[in-house]
Amino acid sequence: MATIQEFIEQGGKSTTGSNLSNPALFSRTVSPPKSRDEIGELAKHLAYSVVAGYLEHDRGHLDKSVEGFFQVYLHLFTKVSPLKARRAAELYVEALVKQDEIENFAGHSADEIVGDHLWGDVRKILLEFSRTLGLQDTYADETTDFFRCHGVRDKTWVIHCIESENIFMTEAIGNSYWSKMLGSLLILLTDCHDKHDTTGLETGIEFATKYFEIILRAKSSFSQKTPVLGA
């Protein structure tokens, strides 16, 4: 596994060195982890992938950003095809870029940022993202408001973040049992988002690893309890 310093220098290479140009990634070969060790390894891989997704977006390396998010959606949304997981990653990065366009517009006050009509474009992108992964349409509303409020440090971003996470993880896992804990971890991860120093990245990866461990264990537990319907 890459060290944090290598992660910084190499621009966020994932733990497996995956590349979206590899055609094998688009065949349905992903199998869920079965043992505790497999869950731990996949959780670390996804932690590096999601941190890479945000880090590479901030660096302007959008293809690498898409790769990071693709890995996450590929393993969390196993009911959708790899092509849809890739499309979802592209849409999410597109939404992040549009968010930057709004927040970084020269001379805009906080009120002008919040009221910018281009948030409608962000919602439209996130609505397609939601439907690509099979999420409720309300995910687009909550996530748009999360982005809008977080950018101007409006404290209500926390509420929208938790609601967005609840919708996302209920679909990914199959129930909402862990939503509050996962929402709390996502808030911590959001605070790590802009910290590109070694300590910030280490902290983000540690939190993200625990975040994905909970998700993967919950998915494994839920799938074992779900009855198989006979013909």
C-alpha cells in the first residue's frame, strides 16, 4: 500500500493502482468481500479512492478524480453495471466543478453565492446522478443544499449532509440502521476535505477506512439476512 507521502506525490494513486482505461473494470467481476480481512482491505482501498477523488478534483486532475469515485460506486452499488458506476462518477465530478464555478466567481458575496441560479444546474446534474445509481430524487435536493450551505459556512449544511447521507446509504446498504453514525463520520470527513497536508490526509484516510468498514460489514450482514426468493 502506498504511503501518505507517495499518495501526495503521485496524485492520489489508489491502493490497487486501478485505471479506468482498463476494459476489465467494465465487466461484472466484482464480488463482495466475505471475510473480515477482505472487508478491511477493501475498506482501505475505498478510503484511498474517495480521498483521491476529492484531492484530484482540487488539483484539476478530473480523470483521476472520476477514477477515485468510480471505485467507490462500483463496490457500493453492486446492483448497477460498471458503466453506470462510471457514469455516476463522471456526473459527481461534474457537479463538483459546477459548484466551484459558483463559489469561486469573483466578487460574489455569500448571499450572491447562495442565490446563484446556477445551483439549478448542480441539482440537475445530481438528479441524473441519483437516477443512475437508483437513489431517491430527494438526494439531489439535499446534496445541492449541502453544497450551497457548506460553501458559505452556513451551519445548516450539517442537516443537509446527514439527510443526503441517509438517502445514499439506505440504497447502498439496504436499510438506514447505520445512517446516523455514517452521517457523523461524513461530517468529520467533510472537515478533512480541504486539508492536503500529511496529517490531514492521514486523518481523512483513517476516518474514511472506518466509514467504509461499517458500510461493507452492514452490506454483508444485510445480504446474509435477505431471503432468496424461489421460482
